[in-house]
Amino acid sequence: MTHIRDDIRNIAIIAHVDHGKTTLVDGMLKQSKVFRDTALVGERILDTNALERERGITILAKNTAITWGGIKINIVDTPGHADFGGEVERVLNMVDGALLLVDAAEGPMPQTRFVLRKALALGLRVIVVINKIERSGARIHDALNETFDLFIELGASDKQADFPVLYTIGLEGRAGYEPDALQDDLVPLFETIVKEIPGPQIDDGLPASLLVTTLDYDNYKGQIGVGRLRSGVLRKGMDVIRITPAGERLPGKIEYLFTHHNLSRQEVDEAFAGDIVAFAGLEEMRISDTIADPAVSDGLPPISIEEPTVRMTFGVNTSPFAGREGRTGWGTSRRLRQRLYEETRHNVALRVEDTDQADRFIVSGRGELHLAILIETMRREGYEFEVSKPEVIYSEDPATGETLEPYEEVHIEVAEGLIGTVVELLGARRGQMIDMSSENGTAYLKYLVPTRGLLGFRARFLTATSGMGQIHSLFYGYEPLAGPIYGRQFGSLVAFETGVAVAYGLDNAQLRGSLFIGPGVEVYEGMVVGEHIRSGDLPINVCKTKHLTNHRAKMENERIMLTPPRIMSLDDCIDFLAEDELLEVTPQRLCIRKRILNNELRQKDRKAREKMMETVAAG
């Protein structure tokens, strides 16, 4: 018999990046008395990953739960960045409603559209929270009207469009039903969640079944699956069947069973339909597997994820310095392959393919940031490897056979005086302006841009706008090829020999471009040590010392003034890569190098390719 379970609520917090999701959850946790001493609690409690704290974004969806008025509220904090949309799509399958946070100053943004579209398609009840209403540029009523327009545009039902609204200052933990009548706590938010979000609908008569939505790992308990129990009762020690999306039926046993309570998992003997549970004991699990009573014949519908649009080649480190810094035994192709395929078990938007070379693998994701986070994570784990320049994944029109490429919908905010700069930058990358407006000295531009035009664009955009511009992109779809897009304008300064860089050699090199290294750094032949001031590459000897003579030079002639080297972040390195270059990634270094290290062989290869292109053009 089907009925609503009223002692529980399952909600997700969704929003555009940096609209305050994680901060608001912090306030909810603090006010529900999760902590004994709130003075000891830092900011963004759920962003436990070091990369999340450094970048100030949420990458992985998190589960937590609080109790309010005797009702358990399971909360899932989701990423706001488009590159981690796979995380959002997964967790929305576990909940019955969502809090949609909208920044009072910015209003709905590209990722707001993405997460709201997913929530509405699943029929979720949405509570709109206008957050950060204390900001000086807050447009509270305009933000609300724009959000309502977005609901209508995305095809919300009459019931979904009649959404409840709350106003909050997440940082201060305050909420209210009107912007000018905020309480000193989040009680209105808790009351609205309990009143508006329906409890899970369950059927007592059906056997247990759940869809694995998230995977975790514990050194003692092994792989842990997380999902919402759709029906029946799950018990510790119970025999179950794992049904894969392909229909395979594999037996297993629930050795450990947990529900979420505050910031931790609480071990229980049994869990009931409607709750979000974690469990362990099965040898292997994958996202979209159905874990069920052996009496269940069919698996639950699997989670559908949009296809990746960008790919890179990951390979074993082949530089002369390979094996110096990574963990012992982790530099092999077998270990690298194992790590990449393990990532696909929980990172559902990622794809990994073998190539005809045993030490090379193609890794595809939702964007540059998606792949950069994987690279940085593996680097910190102790791996060393090399990656290629990112490239877009093309598609083919099944009707006409025409080649199609992915496009992004790009939203930009800049000062009005920089409109010309942005138009010029995106025009060179085949961007098409769709809309432009301005308000209070800020211009808002909307573009359609081929994804390959955005590869490496963000760094140039931030430089051109002195770090003051904002850019957000969202996958738009596949369209016909836009034509040639010209990449890097300047070449590389390439080390001519292996050795240690010295001030005299670097002084000669800095006359020809900007350097990435300083004196005392070990270099090898074929390593990129800087950016050339001209379009071609230039081999240069940074290990060269001054020729000694018996003549004493004047003191001022011996003084060498080196410009501080350009510090390249991982994102900068990926953006800088040319087609014939690789990025060497180790726990301690990021190093750009040529694919062919030997200068003479590289010159021969370049001439051979140029000759081939001339032959093709002539023929």
C-alpha cells in the first residue's frame, strides 16, 4: 500500500556557483545544534576536500542530515559549476524537493538554469531562496521576477511555478518571509521545508530496492554505496542481489548499514523506505546499479548523464626526470590505467578509453575544469604522469553526415569600458553575440561560442579584464563547424641541453621572452622554460655560463638583474600547451615539455610535417 512517510524530508540545495549553497548549509547545521561549540567550527564545513577549500567551490556532492521538530531532513549540497553537472544529476534522483538559491545581486545565472531544468524535469518541489540580500547591489524584487520568468521558460507546471519564497543572509544565518523582516535565525527556512517539501512516497508491500547514486570508500569496510531506499526494508546481514544496468544479477550481502546523522554516518540494524542510506559488504558496485531483495526481478531506471565534450590524453611520464618524485611503483601504465578506471566508478561524467599504445589513455570530461580537478587530485595522491592539450569531441549529424562540434552558452559580466575588448576576444574565437545589456556601469553579454574557442580562453579573459570580469558557460548543444580558430600567438622558449639553469643563461633568455623558471632549477633538453616574444619556438641554452678570461670586468657589467619568473598554475599550464607539447605532472612540479625532446629530431619532424602540408595543399 502506497503512502507518504511524514517523519522525513529529502532535499537538495542547488544554485549557480558562488551563490552561497555551502554557507547556508553551514548555518543550518549550526542552528540545529549539530555542534557543541560553534566557535570551533570553520567556514564551509561541507567543503572538506582540500581542492574545494582552495578554489572556493563545491566539487563533490555531500550528504548530511539534521533533525528539526522531530522530522529528519536529509540535505544534499551539490556543485554549482557546469563541469560538475554529473554530480547534480545523480543526487537529484535521491530527493523530493530542492532549495534553489539565487544571489540577490546577480539573479538567475547560467548554472541556475541548468540545475533548475533538471529539478523541474524530475517533478521536484522547489523552494526559491533569495540569498545575500544584504549586498550593496542587491536587486531583490528583480531577482525574484527573473527567477519566475525562468521557471516559465523551462516549462514548469502550474504547481511548480507557484513556489514559496524566502529571503536569507546565509553568512549571518538569518531568514524571513519578507526581505525587510528577517529573523535572527533560520526558523522560517526549516518551517518552509517541513511544510512545502513532501515526504517520500513509499510502498510497504514491495521488497527492498535502491539505486546506487554515490560511491565512497573506507579502508576497513571497503566500497560504500549511497542511495535512497525506494521500497521495503534493508537490514544488516541481509542477502541482496546487485542488478547492473545491463541486466546482470550478482549476489551479495549487506555487511554494514548506515543512515546520515548530522555530519557523520550512524550505523543501524535496519533502514526503511524513503531514507537515504549508505551500505557496504558487496565486492563491487557501480553508480546506477540496483541493490535489491533477491525477489526483485528488474532493476530501477539507470541515471542518464550528458555526454562529455572535452578530452585529453593521459600517459606514463616519459621525461628524463621520471620516477624522481612520484610514489614508488605508481609510475607504471598498469597503475595509471587502474587509477583512471577507478575514477569512472564514481565520477559518472568521466569516460576513459584505452589507445593502441599501452601507456596512453584518452580521458573525456565535461570541461577543462572537470579534467583539471582530476589531474590535481591524482598529483596530490602521489602519481606522476603527462597529459596532452585538451581537445573537443566532435559529433556527426545522423541525417546528413555533417561534422558537428559542441557549443557553449557564455554569460559575461564586465565594466562597460571593457565591452570592446571582450567583443574582440570572442569575435576571434567565432563567438556569436545573442544579447547585451548594461546596468549601473556593468555590462552583461550573452554569447554562443564553440567549445574549442573557450579552451584556454579564461586566462586571457581575466588578464584582459585585470581579473575584474566574470565568465560563466553552460553546454548549449552540437552545431555545424564554426571555421578555423587560431590558438596561441607566441612560441615557446625550449631548453637546448640538460643541466641546471644559471643566472647568466637566464639573462640571455629573458631578452627573448618571459621565463617560467629561475636559477638553480634542473632542466632537460626539450623542456619549455618560457614564452617566446615571437610566434615560433626558440631553442635556448639556460645552462650557459659566462666564458672566463684573465681580464677583470667592471663591477656594473657583472651585475645580472633577472625578472622574477612567471608562476604557472595548473590551469595556466593547460591553457599554454601547444599541439606538440605535453604537461609533465608530478607531486612537486608542473613542467611543460616538447613531445620530441631532441632539438635536431624535433626540427626534422617539423620540416617533414610542413612539407606534407604543402604537398596536400598542392594536390
